[in-house]
Amino acid sequence: MHMTISPGRVNLIGEHTDYTYGYVMPMAVNLYTILEGEKNEKIELYSEVFNEKKGFELSELKKENSWIDYVKGIYKVLFDKNLHPKGIKGKIGGNLPIGSGLSSSASFELAIIDFLNEVYDLGLSRKEMALLSQKAENEFVGVPCGIMDQFVIALGKEGRAIFLDTETLEYEYITIPKDAQIFVFYTGVKRELADSAYAERKKIAERVLKRLNKTSSKYVGEKELKGLPRFYKKRFGYIIRENERVLKARDALKNNDLESFGKILTDAHWDLAKNYEVSCGELDFFVTRALKLGAYGARLTGAGFGGAAIAVVEREKAQEIAEKILDEYLKSFHWKARYFLVEASDGVKTL
Ligand code: GLA
């Protein structure tokens, strides 16, 4: 029997930049998808969350719009690469909540590919596993995400965030100051519009890059947007500023300067809200309240349109601030939100 432990992720900063090959700075978090299984001819998996058993023969990779598609997608990209692992019999569980903005789907993909890599000796590097998982998500599941989530789940390190250049895939581990507690808040707002709105943001960003003949948003300055329609300037202007903020936030963390780090995060939130238009009342409420209660900084995390937000707070005050916000949120939105006080974790591993 083997056990694969695959973390979730939060993004500290660098939102909606990865599909323009810009900078991001996420961390893997200590909430996990756990796959326990053994070698088998075909796939036979039980999902604890869905309380459902599903399986397939490896010769039948037809999409069925269920959680098993993530497994099928991984097999598809491996077969396309001429790698031919056999199946798995086992179960999927863990404590990483699904659909709470902590990237449970990327975590699941990496659990499957790491299990296969270890158990069937596929010889894949962590970077390759991240890229293949992204490919499975883009091409098989059909979600046009960037590389951020899969990368940090593959390469995360305890106590560190990853500063990543999503064009070159060069990265650097950045220590998170001991004093800082990352507090994740799940609004309970389902990202219904998310898929189409995300794809639309991505399309515009790609159009701008094409018009300017650039391979990455890193090579674009605000001046170069001059001749473009106002709407394009608004969207891409955000991306340019966000890349700059990631660099500054990285330096602030290196200097143990939580005040500056927090302020950069908050600036990012309001830029996302105003110019990228991916926030909502619930997320804005959280950010405003967290700051009032003394957080260093706060912002939405992930794609936005609902989902989750983070605040960086002093460790000793974290619990108290979290409980207060939950109460206030309940009063304003009549919804019992959830929160997680998370630590930076290692990437996926199979024991
Ligand atoms: C989702 C995608 C990521 C990234 C973020 C926005 O989480 O999966 O690749 O684009 O949105 O920063």
C-alpha cells in the first residue's frame, strides 16, 4: 500500500499574471488530498468526499464530467508522452476542502501523477509533473488555467513561499517570517461565472501580448499600452502593476518587513477589484474588516469572483481576528463562512 499526500495552495500575490507568463508568489498549504492505493490493472477509486466509487479501463479515456476526469486526464497526457503506467486501486480523501479556492483540483491531479511516478517509476521531475498536470487540466478537463497551482503543489517547501517566473519557470524559495500567520477565508460564494469570466480575462491579455508582439507581460510597461483601446489598457495595466508588486512583495518578505508586505497585498486587492473586476462585495467586505481588525494586509486569492481571500496577521492575534470576522460576516451576509489558519507546506510526496 502506498500513500500520496498532496497539499492545497494559496497565492500570496501575483494574481491573473501566470497566463501572461508573469510573476507569481504562491505557497503550498498544510491541508491535503490523500491517496491511499496499490497497483492494479485498471482504475478503481473510492472518493470519500463524493462517497462514490468510480473506475475505468485504461483503454477507455472518455470524459464524463465527474471527479474521475482528473484521473483520466493524467493518463491521457502520460500516454501521449509514451509513458504507460498501469492502474490504481484505492481511495481518495484528506482534509483539503473541495471548491474553497484552495486548488483542490490541482492537488488531486498532482496526487495521481506523483503516485504513478513513484509506484511505476516513470522518472518524471517535479517540474514535468506540474506541466503535465496543467496540460491535463487545460486539454482534458477543459479549464484554461495557468501553471501556478500545479507548480507550487509539486515544488512547495515547508515554511516557504515560491517566487516563480512563469515564463522561464525559474524560481526561488522565500522564507515566510515566523511572526506572520496566513489566514484563509472562504466566502461561501461559489464561482459560478468564474469559468467564462476567467477565460475572457485570459483572451484579452493574450490579445494584448499578441498586438505588442511580446512573449510575457514582464516585457510590457504601461507606456506601451498607449495606443490600445481604453478597456485593454485598464485590464493589462493591472497585470503590469501586479508583476511589479510581486517583485516588491518578495523583497519585503526577504527583509522581514511585514508592514510593507501587507500594504502591497492590499493595494493588489483594490487594483484587482477596480481594474481587473474580479472581486465581489463579500471579498471586499473581508478585506476591509481584516484591515480594521489590524491585519498587515488582505486580498482575494485565486481567480476571484467569490471563492477565497487571505489576510496576513500577527500570529497571536490570528484566531481572535478570524472569529470576529466570521461573526461580522454572518451578520452582514447571513452565511457562516469558514476559515483556515495555514502554514506553508512541502509539495506532493508519496510514501
Ligand atoms: C486560478 C488558475 C491559476 C491562476 C489564478 C489567478 O487559480 O488556476 O492558474 O491564473 O486563477 O491568478
